[in-house]
Amino acid sequence: MSMQGLKNKIAVVGVGTTDYGNFPEIDDYGLAARAFRNAVEDCGIDKNRIDGLLCCRIPFYARMGEILGLDPRWTLQMPAHGRMSGMAIIEAMLALETGAAEYVALLYANIGRSRRVNYGGEELAGIWDPWGFTSPGAAHAMMFRMHMERFGTTTRQLGEVSVAFRHHASLHPDAVMKKPITLDDHAAARPIVEPLRLLDYCLINDGAVCIILTTAERARDLRKPPVLISGVGARDAFSRSAISNFDPDFWYSETREAGEAAYRMAGVGPSDIDALMCYDNFSPTVLFSLEGLGFCKRGEAGAFVEGGRLRIDGALPTNTDGGHLSNSYMQGWALNVEAVRQLRGECGERQVKDCEVVQYVAATPCTRSVIYTRG
Amino acid sequence: MSAYRKPLPTDDPLMAPFWQNAKARRLSVQSCRDCGDKHFPPGPVCPKCLSEDQEWEPVSGRAALVSWVRFHRAYWDGFVGEVPYDVCLVALEEGPLLVSNFSGPVPDDPKAGTPLEVVFEDVTDTVALPKFRIVA
């Protein structure tokens, strides 16, 4: 058996999300339970048939199982890091293919807004603290300046990413930030760690996501038309992780490798992608991803995104839910849900026409890509 | 200097030799006695050959600028009066990357490749921070 052999064998059968915002009155378990209930309702499964449970950014899997009344055969806990969604989906595919579980629920919750998570300083102690260097945003600012110098990329081109995603959020009823912005708004936003400004940063908000997977065969008996996982690819970059969330080569070779594996497995290429769901913890990550996947040549992502190319009405609709920058900071999980909803044609005003192939990518120290197609 | 309020090095035993050397005005990186690989930050084994036989080797202190950023947000109270402040990323002549700060005059938009050399700033009685000065 190889990963390639898993093409179209595993299906997404249920997705559930919560409201996104600031919810001090509920905890991560409560939010995850809501997302789970919504996903169960979405696919019409008896929840007691779910025998696989994966928890991400939820404190304790056993408490989660207790709350949901589940006694799975397969349980996995993943840490709170942002890059886990693609990894989790691939783990669940393997569990389903081997029969370790028949129906897997993947649960993610985040309460960072109401609990005032800073993503830097004392809560993220590191060896560079004495020099005042902290936060994933600063690492991406460091990378983006290198991209600017090396390729002539500009912060205004970065603004194209933020503006396009905000436009999508304005069409998305669930999105946290719906007020349209312009390139000038992006340029005038307050600097956080230059060259990045406020609108280059993801939101921090509360919410939860649940995705239910099973085999393509079992998927036929459930409520919604299945969305198939047609390709996946992966490559980590730990050996040069001296500075967390930073890579002097923008994870180019990792993104290229993960992308090529996913394309090969799915039998498609960049030109077949109807919508891209691109991990956007910070706007530069989108440019790095576009280059790594081969949507444009190396160093040309800045020019590529100009003129609204990432908008729903552009050549490569990207993060049609508004992404982390404007919809919700669900660390990749909501982007995978959006891929499913686009393929089902459930996206209303932000629906991409004739949407048949959607790709998810996260260019991070654990780079992953997933290609979804209509079942 | 007891009023220093910015973050200080933690008591990570792996890093202790680095800070002892810095106090003595020596910049150093971990070096493998078996294969010669030079690396930073340090680890319990050599990332190249997995040997535990590691030592701290002084480096030249010469480096080239890789990138830099300007913090407008103070993530620690000790930096509130400092913002905006700059943090640079430098490549030591010997290879490893180091995050640090500029010392002395810096042009408006310093470019990658700008030659640098280490200087040490005493911030407490026991800690000297290596920083980098632009070589004229």
C-alpha cells in the first residue's frame, strides 16, 4: 500500500462549525461539542457510530470523549500548533484505510480571543527573548523582508492578499471581519512588526470546527454527497528550525514537494485547481505557498496576486471564506471545511462557479497539502 | 544595573557555556568534536552525526546581515519604553544564524549582506548580550 493508493478512497461526509468571535462564557470543550453536533447533523450519522476521535487544541481527549458520550477504537491528541489540520486529516485517512476506525471525527477548538492569548512574550518563552525577538508574526516579517530584497516584492502586493480575503469575508455571513478594505487601508494600518502591519496578521478569535471522515464506500449511505480526498502531500522542515516559524528559504522545497505529491496522487496540476485554501497565518505565507505550489514562478508571487487574481471572480479564487486574515483563526481547519462547502455548492454569494477541484495547503515547518474533489 | 527589566537568558544548562563565553567577550557556537559540525542553538547531540561529544568553540564574530524587523509592539513590559526597536538576523561567518540587535549607527534600510561584527553589551552584572555593529 502507498499513499498514492488512497486516491479517492476516503471521503469527507460531515462538516460543522460554530459562530466565530469572543465567547468568554463557554470553553473549548463546549465549542467543540457544538461543532461536533453540527457536523453530525450535517451528515446524518448516528453519533454512536463514530469510533475514531482526533482532538486538536482541546486540552484532554478523554474529557472530550466523555462530553460527547463516545468510546472510540482510535483516539489521537494533537497539540495546539496552527499547522495540525492537514497532518490530522492524513492521520485519519490512514486509520480509516487500515480499519482502525470506520468513522473519524476530527475536532478543533480555539478560545484564544476570550482568554487573551498573545502568541508572544512570556507565554512563548524562547532563546531569542533577551534580544526582544518573539512571536510567529515577527518570524514571518523577517522572512518577508528577505523576499522583498531578493525578489523585489512590495508590501503593497502583500496588501492584495489582505484585500482579496476581506472581500470574501464580506460575502461570508459567519466571518468575523466583514468591512471591506482597500490597498490604502492596508498601507495605513498600524505596524506590528515591520514590514508587517495589522492587516497582514491573522485574527485571534474563538470558535470550533468538526470534520467527519469515512471511507468513500461508507460515505454513500450518508446525507450529503461525499467530497473525496484525491491527493495529499507532506514534508516537514525541522532541521533548520532554530528560529520557530521561520525559514530562510520560505519552505519552498517543502511546499513544492508536498504539492507535487498531492498533484501526482490526484492526477491534476495547478491549472486544474478551481479554488485554493491557503494557510494564511500571515499574508506572506500566501505568496510563499503560491510559489512553492507552482501557481507562478519563484519570486513572482507579488506580481501574481496583483489585480485581484485571488478574488472569487479572479483566476485563482483563494480563501473564499475570508481565511485566517478575515474569516476566522481556525488554524487551517475552517479552510478545509470551506473546501468541502465549495465542492458541495453550499457557499451562496461566495460560491465559485463549477467548482470541482479544491486544494488546501499550509506552508509551515510541517507543510501539508490536501486536494479535494467532488464525489 | 539591577533595574534591567527586559527578558534575561533562562537557566537552560545547554546554553550556559554560551553566556559564560559572552560575559568573557567571546562569541561561541556548539561544535562537534567528532565531525566538526558547527551549530546553534545547541543540542544534546550533534544534529549531523548524533555524537554527544560537543564543545563550545569561539567564532570570529564576523557576520553578514540576513534580515531585520522593527517591533512596534512590546510583548514584554520591559520593552514598553523601547518601541519601536529593531531585531536583526545575522549569518555568522562560520555558518550558524543568530538573532540579535544592532549596536551603533544603522542606515535607514540596511541591506542583506551588510558586513557586521559582534560587540558585547553588559546588561546586568552577570549577562552580556552579543549584538552586531555595522562594519564601515
